[in-house]
Amino acid sequence: MDKKKVCMVGDFSVGKTSLTQKFVNNVFSEQYLTTIGVKIDTAIVDETKLIVWDVAGRDSLSPINLSYLVGASGIALVADGTRPETVDDLHSIWDTVEKRIGKVPTVVALNKRDLPEWSVTPEQIQSLKERGWIVFETSAKEGVEVEGLFTQLCRLIQ
Amino acid sequence: MAALSLQKHINKQLYDKWDLAYLYTDKNLKVVEVSDGLTLYGYPEIPLGCEVEDYVDFMVGFDASTRVDLPLVESPSGITVAVNLIPSKRGLAIVFSNASHLAEQRQLLQQKANENELLLRQQRILTHRLEQASKELEGKNEALREAARLQNSFLSGVSHEFRTPLSSIIGYTNLLERETHNPDKNPEAYANCRSYLRAVKRSSKHILSLVENLLDHGKLDADQIVIRPKPCDLHEVFDDIRLLLSPLAGTKNVEFTLQTNFEPGCMVIADDSRLRQCLLNIVGNAVKFTDKGSVTLKAELNRELLSIEVIDTGEGISKDNLAKIRIPFFQVADTGKAGTGLGLTITEGLIELMGGELVIRSELHQGTQVSFELPMPLLEAEALAMPEPSIDIDQLKVLLAEDDSDIADLLVMLLDEQNIEVTHVSNGALALEASEHEQFDLILMDLHMPVMDGYQAMEAMQKGGNTVPVAVMSASNLSEDRLQAQQYGCAAYLTKPVEIEEILLLANQLTSEA
């Protein structure tokens, strides 16, 4: 079976772990527990074994550790739709990622679509699409577009 | 050999002390050596010669030349490890060390830092919202202050508006009193009296229209105005506006033009009095605020939709004032034109009730265009063929229940002039008594009277089997009063001041129906 490494990247508390856990184990927890370093999970998608690296989010204390991204075939950029600044941050995060591992297929998850505080603007979505990324409005809590996100990423890297 | 064995022994001691584990692979990433401790981190027993990525997931994507440090990786056992990939000539060394202590410390610090940052963000949002709310409140306060200011200015405006015609009424009635004291009644004195009376009537009507405006505004606010569509001649409505406003336009040398695409006798179903009221206000304003040029009233009826446009070449309205003119009591300060500041508010409300929307376009010094459209069903041809009731009210016997002696005397005199026999009583009890002992054709009933009010009298009459039509005359124009009167069997509801023509028309209708 073909094996591919993909990485979940984005600011802290945007829902990278929640999306991964929902996809891999179909579980969701309301409790916020920050990821330290990296957690690695696996899932089979279309006869491909995806090795999902759930990388600690960027925060005020530490940048993303780019070593974790070495060897990645694809990237899922994740932002919190209720914190519009995390959507804008995706551009600079991607620039850093690209410098380290080069251009790889990328999808975008704008997460927490279920919350009433959702405040992503059409202009923000447009600016993401202009980079050639497919944008998913996901809800890890309700399982909305989670499978679509990973399936799409898998197709891009196959 | 002994030296190599010793070296291995020392290495094992060190690996055990630091919980180190390792994997060696060849250049093709096939496993060539595995340390004992690897199973402690949850990895399975790895047979020599197999591919490392089949047993260690995180190795997918790496090759034998990759040198990388992965400081904190959660191992399958849940223990966080540091992983170092060290390439060599023979292959790749993958070294694992226990980093759980570091991970725990980082977890505590990072969790707090991130939670704090989220809280700070929340705090910033709440502060921003508070500031917004505070600004909105300030805006509302300002609006309230503006409303209070408008209310005050309205009150002083209204008192001024009332005072002017009242002064005129008092002045002319004084003159009348003086003239009628003069024993030498010559034609000139009579002519003066007639002129004074006309002035009194004009002022009284002005006061009445002020009161009606105030009442309409109150009723619009309380959703109490009901549109009562009935058959009417549409052309007549517009002709009335022309007749009423042409003289005023004429005195100002303003050309007034009426353009319609329908002829006299164009019968529609509409509340003609409310439509007339709206047109009078809009066209009246156009004439009032145009000092030279023209005022054009255009009306087109197409497919049961009436489109109205009023265009004037007057001063126009500034952008600021245009935004405010729909506010109740607002009046453009520098025009020096009288009014209550309610007309447009009422007109807009009435047009909405009739199913239209008022549109005003204007620029300062560029004139004004006001337009609206109303649904206007045409009257069916059969309904047009209904015969007009004939008027025959001679010898009618009317019972008048009215406690105000001035109004009663006036009505008795006016009805008497029409050969109508009137019996006047001053309260409901006397009206009830009279109706039981004498046969009348019509009962005119005031509502608020001493001893027994109009409602009680009508209720008693209803219980007593009265068949004579009762027409209520009341100063109240509220729907609930009308409804209550109808419940007690009133056949018609007239609002004061009641004109004699209204009574005659009603008398004719009620008695012909009877």
C-alpha cells in the first residue's frame, strides 16, 4: 500500500487535533488541550495510508517547528473561522512552510463553522483561493466537510 | 573482542540510564539492528531486514540521508520521545530518547500561555463590544435628546399654530358682538358680519385640521388607522386638489398643472378621503415651498395601478434635511413656513397603509419630485349601475340627545330649517324615556352625557326592542369607540364637528333603508 505523509499546520487552538481525531477516530472533545510537539496518526484513504502529522500550532511563545514537515507530501492549512486573524495568518505560515519543504499540494480548512461567532469574510476566502488552494468550511464538532478535506488532500498527493 | 564487548556493555548502561533506544538501517532503510528498549515506547518487535516505515509510521517520507531532529514526538505508548535521525556511510541511525519530562513542562507552560492568549483575545472583543455599545447608547441618547428637542419645538409650534387662528376667532367674534350691538343695521354692517364670520369659519377649520393631524399621527403610531376603500370617482379626487390649490398657486404666480390619463367618471375602489389627504399634503407642500416656476401633479392609472408624481421647481431640500423630513415634528428651520411637522409623516404612513411607498428625490435649488404608486381596482360595470338613493327628509322626526347646549341649539336650528322636527334631550335617560313614549325616524346620540351616557342609553334601547336607527355623534375617532357603539346597535358613527349635510345624507340613507 502506498504511504504518504501529510501535516496539519496553523495557529494554536484552531482545531488541527480536533479535525484529525474526528477523521481518524470519529471523536470530538470540547476541552482544549494544546498539542506539544507532534502527534502522529494514520488513516486509510482510497487505498493510500495517510500518515497524519498533527503539528503543534504557532503561538506567541514558539513558531512552527519546520523539522516536523520534512518529507511531507501534502499540507492541510487550518484556521479558526471565529478568529479571522488566524485566516490571514495562513498566508505567512505557508510562506515559511514553502521555504522549508518547497511547493506541495495544499488544502485549507476554515474550522468551527458551527459557531455563531463565525466571521470569515468573502474577501478572505477569495484571497485563499487565489493561491490555488481548495477551501473547506469545516466543523470538527459536527463532522462537516472533515472527510472531504482529507479525501481531497489525498487525491492531490496520489 | 573483549574491548568491543566492553564498549557494548558501557553503551547499554548509558542507553538504560537515559531510556535511549535505537534502530539502525542500511542505505535502503531496511532494519539492520534494533535496541531492546524500543518496545518500551510502544513499537512492535521489528524483524531484521524489513523496511523501517512498515513498523515506524513517522519514517514515511524520510530517506537514509535525512538528518533531522524531531524534539517532541508522541510515541505509540503515549510517552513523548525525542527522535534524532543521523545518517552515516552505512545507513541511518534513528535514536529515541525519553522526552516526557520536557513535554510535561512544556504542556503546562504552553497550555497556560495559549489559554491566557485566548482569554486576552476574548477580553479585547468584549472591550470592543462595550465600546460599541457605549457608542450606540450615546447615539440613542443623542436621538432621544433630539426627539425631546423636536417635541418641545413641536409643542411650541402647535401652541403658536393654535394661538393664531384662536386669536383671529376671538378678534372677529368681538367685532361681531360689537356690530350686533349696533341698533342701526345697515347693509354695510351685514357685509362686515358675513366677512367676520367667514374669517371665524376659516380659522375654525384650520384648528380642526390641526387637531385631525395630531389625532392621525397618534393613531398611526398606535396602528389604529383603518383604510376604508369604497367606490369613488378618481378624477373627482384630483379635480378637488386642483380646485383647492390652484388659487394659492395663483396668488404666488406659480403655474399649477394637473395631468391625468383618466376622465371624469373613472370609478375605482379606494379610500378617497385618505388619498385626498395625502395629495393635499404633498401638493400643498409643493405649492407652499415653490415661490416661482411651476408645480405639476401627474397621475396615471394603468392596469389597476395608480402612479402619482408631484414635481416642483421650488427651493428643493438639502441632503441633511432630506434625511430628516420624515421624522415626526421635523421642520426645515429657515423656511419661515407654518406647519406642525406632521403632515409628511402622516402622509407616508397613510400611503404605506394603502399599499404604496413614498419616494422623495430632491436637491437644494433643484426642485423636488415626490412619487408613489397605489393599487387601484376599477369598479365593476354592474356596481356602477346601482341607482342613487332619493332624498326625501321632509317631516322627519328626530330625537337629539346632546348635553352641550350650544351644539344642541345649533343642530336644532339647522335641522329645523330643513323641516325636520327635532326633540332635544340633554342626557341618555331622557332619550330612553322619549324613545319609549314617542315614535321617531332617527335618534342622534352623543356618547358622553351626564346621568346616563350614550352607550348605556343605546344598550337599554336595544334591550327594549328599539327599531329606530341610532346615529352616534362623538368627538372620539378611535376604532374601539366605533366598535363599542356598533355593539350597542348604532347604525352610523359621525365624528364631531358634525356638518348638517352629513346628518341630512345619513338621515336619507337610514330612513330609506328602514
